[in-house]
Amino acid sequence: MARLLVLVAVVLVLSLSTGGWGAQTGQEAPWRIHTLFSVECQNYFDWQTVGLMHSFKKARQPGPITRLLSCTDDEKKNYRGMNLAPTLEVPSMSRHPRTGDWYPAINKPAGIVHWLKHSKDAENVDWVVILDADMIIRGPIIPWELGAEKGRPVAALYGYLVGCDNILAQLHTKHPELCDKVGGLLAMHIDDLRALAPMWLSKTEEVREDRAHWATNFTGDIYGKGWISEMYGYSFGAAEVGLRHKINDNLMLYPGYIPQDGIEPILLHYGLPFTVGNWSFSKLEYHEDGVVYDCGRLFAEPPYPKEILFFRVKLMEADPRKRRALFLSIECINTLNEGLLLQHAANGCSKPKWSKYLSFLKSKTFAELTRPKFLTPDSIQAEEAVQQQVSDEPRRPYPKIHTIFSTECTTYFDWQTVGLIHSFHLSGQPGNITRLLSCTDEDLKRYTGHDLAPTHYVPSMSRHPLTGDWYPAINKPAAVLHWLNHADIDAEFIVILDADMILRGPITPWEFKAARGQPVSTPYGYLIGCDNELAQLHTRHPEACDKVGGVIIMHIDDLRKFALLWLHKTEEVRADKAHYARNITGDIYESGWISEMYGYSFGAAELNLRHGINREILIYPGYVPEPGVKYRVFHYGLEFVVGNWSFDKANWRDTDLVNKCWAKFPDPPDPSTLDASDDDILQRDLLSIECAKKLNEALYLYHKRRNCPDPNSLSKSAWDTATEATMSRKFGRFEGSYVARSDHGPMNISKQSSLPVVTDRAFSSFRFWLVGLWAFSVLGFLAVMLVVFLGRRGRGRKTKNYKSKRRSYPGTLDSNGHDRDM
């Protein structure tokens, strides 16, 4: 019995000795794993390090982990976080030693090269997992279980790396056909890393120096500043050494994104802002935050799981996929806070006061919720399907999608673009997105919004080159046709949106049953011309005319046949001035303003393209939603109201919300203040608030990316300038020309072009004379009073003292007739 107890004790000691920073079980060749991540000597990376290290232990990731810490000598003097993780110090390359270029992201490949050359760990490892600091590990990342092989690394999909498909790859690698759009999670054999790392570094330097191709349309970089050069350095370097990746889009998830059914992500990447109800988190807000060293301070606590369930039921969000997304979001921040709590204790902080939240973080419930997650069969199956695609097999799980939208070179479209692009990245919409930007040469000389979105430039047809007709809406079909003829398109389905939309979820052909020969769209019931003589005049198949628009899902083959007809029919209807009347077109302006919409419907009818019409894709804020419908798009083309607050995009036509730091729309009401007595009205208002908040969130993050100064540090005059537009519209003051606005109702559909400005010269003239008459009357009254006053003074009826008091009494008039106090 004594021997048995001794044996048990020995086993326990051995098992504890292998705990440390990583479980060592199975760490024998050829199965030795080492995890790496790269950071700098900043508070910003320290709290991320605490979160990653804590999740590393909770997830039971096999093998050791090393933080590659890049610091200058000056940074290291004041650095406090040397004990946060097993660390290899790396010479900082933030300021490039040769070019002087400031680019901290280059420290990642430079750190990997340094580790391979100088770390003994690099000599005793078979597999390497490379992560970013802003990640939470949920379960063990074992390369061979993910399907990694020597010569075939596994990585997550970074679909926005459009440079793999254009001239950028042709310039920077001899094998552009091998360029994979990957990043985030990397799992590869050590031999592959040794071959890749020097090329990764050199290609990063090469792309970084290629300033001529930093633009968004080349790189997909929304900043257009070469900030993702390191990501391209990796992809181009891998292509150079012949590494083809097994791409798995299920292993890593951004909090706020919706996971696929049956998929258990094992990595959370909190690189983007995410929200749960009224709570939100953005890592950029904590860039200089020393929360690691502030005893007792954590990130703002998110809602509890029970509150999430209540919140979702209240909002009729019964979709289990969306509910899972919310749980994953709060799991991410709770794991970060749990790590901070333990780090504070390790720092010697006193025990924090009891709170409900701290009790939850220490509870068995939370421990159960965050126990290690393991790959599901669906995850592996999805990986194999993607592997088939990489291997050029003809079968693919889903067809490729590309989303497009049309705009013009104005600040009005710029703030809409910021909103749409932000929502696109949060929605989980597959594939890439392209802005079709229609501008004249003069417009382009003055335009500053080139990097707001991946862009295809189109010659403007606002002024028709043949007829001279001013009709900016024609740019939409003209731009689509130009894009089809000049862009390299590899997508099978195209999703066409308007700029004044906010995406709430993916719009896919497989979910909404689009197919070749059968596009899908949303109903535009006011297009009554499909039912009368207008259709009979403009299409040979009036019976095939569908009243649709807004969101379009169409097969690329159909779009190529259809686009030219769309343009021609738009020109034809626009020229038919005899049939502009409202009773024929449904156009409340009776000015041919919706000719482009009829051009679409009549062009499709010519080809007998019959649409699947779906009412569950799009909703206008301000409309009452159908119970249980999960709308994918907000179309804020109409004014919408919540209590005393309202929003009408037309009021912001001449306001530059993009180039003025911290400019935004008036905040909508807090959802907690809404009246819940009428559920239809409640759901309507909640959707309206969601749309407005998403627009402001997009603008805030855009200004943050622009490095706008802290609003608290701005002078009063500068802050007033930045918020002037917001306040003037909040209280009903508008500058510039008034824009024609239609009545509320289904037929008030906005067009994404400059609406005809309505001015009344007679009224303006009358108003001028009215103001003049009023001023003359006031001056006459003051003159009479002055005469009376002087007359009384001349008669000497008041004493000198009294007259002195009258002159000095507040509010009296001086000799020029002006109020002294005004």
C-alpha cells in the first residue's frame, strides 16, 4: 500500500511538472508542437498577451508557447511586462534600418526569422502554430488533426486579400497562381517554416515599398496605406516556395460573426468591434490602456448568458445561430477578464471586492461554458471540402459570390459607402465587394474618398453623352456593364446592392434559391408600369415584367447577357417623356426619375428572366417587420422616426461626414426607453435604432482609423466645426438648397443619385421683400421712440440724476438705436 501511495505521488509530481505554460503530453518527434505569437513593448499588447496566455492554458494547447517581443532599447527601459509569457526578445524593426519606414507589422516575420536562428526551441520541434496576440484559444490546435502535412500548411481564409487575383501578385511573385488568401491561424511543418520565413520577410519589405500599388482596389486595404503588406508578404512568400494551403474558414471566428451550423470554432479573433445588445467592445479603444497593471480593473462586463436568452427572445431572435454568436462574443470578453483577474493576483494585487460578475467568472458554470472545445466532424468535413477546392477539383461546397454597389464622387455617397462596407465585414457575406465609382475627370481631380472601399472606376454618364440629359441614376447599369467588360471576375453569382443599405447577414444564392436563369430580388410593388401600357411599349414580353429591385442575386452568365439591355431600356424609358405621368409609372415626381428601375425590369423581361421574389431579404427602417423574419438588409431610403428622433438621408446630402473628424448622425433613443406595450411598434423601433447605430458605429471606427485627434483634446471651435452639421439637423436647421421629398409610403423610394433640386424663385423673392418690410417697420418704430425720448428730454421734465439712470439702465437703446446688451 505504501508503495502504491509513493507511485501515485510520483505520477502527480510528474504531471504537475509538465503543466507550466503548455501541456507536454505527446511531445515526442515527429509530434512536437510549438506555438508562437508576435508583440511589441506596449500596454496594448500586454493585455492581449494576458488573454492569449490564459486561453492557451485553459484550452490545453500541447507544447510550449513563445512570445516574440520586439522592443527598442528605449522601450525596454520602461517596460513592465517581461514576466507575462515565455519570451524571446527580438530586435525591433518597427523603424526599418535601411529605409527608415515606420511599419511595426514587419516585426512578425522578422521575429519568426530571429526565432529560427537563435532559439534552441526551433531545433526541437516538428510543427509550429502561429497566432496573433488578439486571439482567444478555445481548444487545442493540433496541426495534423487539422489536415496539415509537410508542404501543405493549414490556414484561415483572409478573403479580402484581392491582390492575389490582380497585378499585385503578378508583380511580386513568379507564381501568382499559387497565391492563397490566408492568414490569422497558421499551422505548418518546421521545414516549411524554415523555407518560408526569409521569403516572408523579404516579400513584406518588397510590398511595403511598392507605394504605387497601395490603393484599396489593388490590395483590399481599406486604409490604402500599405498596412497589410505583411499579410501579402506571407502569401507571396509562400507562393514563391511552392506552398499551397489547406484553407479552413471554420476554425477561426471573429466575435460578432455567425458560426456555421455544426461548427465549433477553436479560435476567436477579436480584431473587429462587436456588440451584444447595448454593450460593445473594440480593442482600438484600449490602445494605451494599462489595465494589466491597474489592480481590480477589468473590461466592461458583458451581459450574462441568461440575459442574452431573455434579450434574444424579447427581440424575436430565436435563430440559434445568432444566439450562438452572442454567446461566443461574451465568452471572448469573459475569458479576457478572467485572465486579467488572475494576472492581477500574480502581480500582488489585493483580493478584489465581491461582485456578481467576479462571482460568475469564478463559478463552475463559467468553467463549464469555457472548457476546451474540440474539432467537430463538420469542421473536418468542411476542411476537406475546401481542400478539394484548393486541389482544383471541380466540386465545391458553394459557388463564389461577388457583391457590387454603385456610387458617385460625392461626400453624400461616401458616408453611405462607409456604412455599407462596415456592415459588409460584420455580416458574414461571402466573397469580395467592389464599389463601382462613376466620376467625371473633373470630379476625380477633387475627390478624396478613393480608399473607402475596393473600387472599380467608371466614366460618368450623369450627363448623357448623346442626348445631354442629366440623369445620374443611369450610372448604375452603365457601371455594371463597364465592370463586366473591364474587370477580372471569377465569381459565379453577383449580388447587387444600393449604397444606402446596411447588411445584417449574408445574402447567398443557395439560401434564397437563385440559379442560372432565375435571379432573386425583392419586391418593388410601386412599379405599376409592369401592368399597363408602359410595359407593352418597352418590352416584347410584358407578361414577364417583374416589379423588383433593391437587392439582386444573379448568375454571372445571366448578368453578362442582361447588362446591356438594362442600360438600353433605361435610356429608352428615360426618353419616353410622354409616359412620365404618375398613373403610368408610379413615379411621384413624374420626372422619369425611376426610369432605371423600369430599365431593369423591362431588360429582364426581354430575356424572359423571371425572378424569385423574396420579401424576407430587405426591410425599410420605419416599417413594421413580419414576426420571425430575419431581414438581411436595411434600406434606409425613406425617412424613419422613433419618438421625437428622426433620420432622413436626404437631409445629409451636402454634409461631409467622412472628412470631418468625429462627425456623426444624432444618436437614436436608447432601446430601454421604448414603450413595449405594442410589440409591433417596439420591433419596428428597435430595427430603426439598430440601423442608425450601425451607421454611427461605422463613422466612429472610420474616424478612429484616420487617427482623428481625441475629441476631448479638441478646442471648442474645432469641436463645434466637427459637430455643426449634426446639431443643425438635430434641431431642424438646414443649409443649402432644399431637396424635393416625397410623401411617406411604399412609393417613396429614394434613388442613389442627386435628386432634382426644387427651388421657387417667386417665393424666394417674396420672402426677401417680406423680410425687408419687417426690418423697415422695426427701424421706423425705433425712430419714433427716439424722437419722443428726445422731445421729453428737451422739455426738461426729468432731473439730471434720473436721466443718468435712464441712460445706464440695462436694455435701453443707445444713440445709434442698438441695444447695449445685445
